Amino acid sequence: MNIAYKILAVVFCVKLFWNIVAPAALELRHNLLRGRGEARKSLSMLTLLEIVLLLLMVGMSFFGQEDFPFGPGGTLLWGGVAIATSYGAAILLARLVRYAG
């Protein structure tokens, strides 16, 4: 596995972490400022960034001739699962914060 693939994987993981934390932080901020007339803000999740990073990683794993799970199929499969899971966790965490607040 080459260094560029590892760097893309780290950036991909940071973006997935952002997907989970940012909505919950915004919901918590809204709950804390509720009585001050603060309007609720929205957030773009930048799904295109994740897809581009995932496709770059798939391309690098294809040319690097890696075996499963770091090959193209495994990278695409587990990357897609990671993206879907991060959005699911973001929605769940934001709703938990809303319910708790």
C-alpha cells in the first residue's frame, strides 16, 4: 500500500468523523441558544468530497494491485459502508442530542 493511498484514507476518515460530529455540535449549539432567539442553521455535508476521495482510493488500489480488503472491490465496498454508516450515525446522534436537550 503506497503512502498516497494512506493519506487519502486518513483524509477520508477525518471527513467521516466530521459527518458524525458536526450535526450533533450544531444541534447542541441550537439547544443551548434556544431561548435567545437564535435561528437554526443548516449544514451541507459535502457528499461529493467523500465520493471523490473514495474513487481516488479505488483507482490507487487498482493500480497498486492490492489484495482484498485493500483492493478496488474491498475499498469500494468498505468505503461505501463507511459513508452510509457515518451519515446514519450523524442522524442518530443529532436526534439524540435534540431529544436530550
